[in-house]
Amino acid sequence: MRLAIAATPRVAIPTLEALLLSSHEIALVITQPDRPAGRGRELTPTDVSQWADLHSLRTIKPETSDQLLSQLDDIDCVVTIGYGVLLPVEVLRIPQYGFINLHFSLLPQWRGAAPVQRSIEAGDRVTGVTVFQLDQGMDTGPIYISKEVFLDPQWNSGQALDVLAKAGAGAVLDTLTMIASGAKPHAQSNVGQSRARKLSSSEGEIDWNTPAEIIRRKVLAFTPAPGAWTTFRGAHMKIVDCEISDSLAKLAPGELLGEDGNVLVGTGDRALRLLQMIPSGKSSMSAGDWLRGARVVTGDHLG
């Protein structure tokens, strides 16, 4: 097939690589316009734009969906992966086989912007990928294929997305084979639907009064971005990794204890052992390295 790819984030690249090596033709890459990034706020192309440039693929960066109306007449199908734009029906109808979307959940679970993060936050043990035909709803279109993926309870959202991105590449290739053979998608059920709201930085603040397992899952879900955070002596600090401790120490919520190079913090029930953090203005460091510099004393708290 002659394909267009509408995508923005790095997780789209395994599918792009697979399509580039397939019998299909990537005729066009559609991605978001360059945005300011970094401390210098320099205009920076998306990960997908940089990949497309590397492979000398024709790329467009439309400011509005209307700019796509004249770009898709010779396209058989458009594959979208985290493109980040709701497309109008007049655009969706242009390609012969419409638009298909790779979504990182088992729909109808976790429709929305942050399915992997919300799945980890909820403590799901199984997640997956779904390829469906785009309609005007939010991840509501009919489904071609779903593939389950075991969600390791130690993965953060970045690690889980890497695994799902690889699984998604195969699912997209399988879907294109189905389409070419005349297969039709089946209607998506609304039973068991849930909404994966976008994560915000303010939501990443840790409430040490909540149970340890809830906090641990929050840290995993919000890593690498936007980050789960707290304060220490009034300064912002991200918690990158932690685990539930078997220590018998009785600590109040947020109370810190440094012992034998370990950093323990009290929660609503058990203690958490901090493993990795990013203090304000510094790079990621182990809890042991942080402890040596922080000089924790009795009565110190997080939050």
C-alpha cells in the first residue's frame, strides 16, 4: 500500500522502521510543527520529523487539519500514532482505506492521552495494543486487532511504552494485511471503558499520607514525565524510583530516616525505600549519593 504516517512521539519509530522494511511505501510523513524546547527554547522538530529527515522521506507539518485536504488524494491508508490532533471527518474519508490508529491499551480500556501511565497507576497486570479505524470520537472507532502484553510491575511508563511500541509495530503490519485481504473491523464495545486523562505536573505531587503501594505506582506512572515530586527543605525534588521497604521502623507520613546508606520515608501505612531521585537543579542520582549530601537529621520530612 501507499501509506502516509501521521505521528509525533518516539514510540512511533518502531512502527516506522517496520513499515520502511516492508513491502509498503511510506509516501508521506505528517507530524506536528516544530516547537520551542529546552532551556534555550529553540524550535525543535518532533522525534518523528527527525527520523523522517534521516531517511529522506517527504514530511509536512500542518498548522491546521485543513492543510491535509490536498495532501492525501494518492494515499491508500494513513497510519496514526500519537499524532495529537483530532481530525475532521472530511479528512478521514479521503484515503481509500481511511485512517488506522495504533493505541497503547486494550480498548475500550484507557481511551485518551495517557493510557500506559494510567494503566500503571491503576496497578493493571495486563495491557496491550489496539489498532482501530479512526472516527470522530476519542479512541472509539471499530477495532481491527488487539494484542495483550504483560505489564511488569517494576516498569515505569517509559519502559512499558518501549515494549508496547515494539508490539505495536507487528500489530500495524498485521492490520494492513487484513485490510488488503478485505477484512473489516468489528465495532468497539463500551463495556469496561475507562478514560486516560493527560498527566499534569501538579498531579505529580506525592501525598505521603497515602499508602506506600499507591505512591510507588504513581512514581512509576509519572516517570519519566512529567515526574512524581515532593519537596525537601522547601526545594523541589523528583522521585524517580522507589520500592516498599520491609523495615520495621515506625515513620510518620513523609518522615525521613537514613540508615546504612538507605533512605526510608514514611507513608500512610508502610515505609518506602527511595532508590533514585532528581533534586532541584541537579541530575538524577542514587538515594545513597543524595543522602551523603543532604545530611538528613531527625525530624526531616518530605513534602
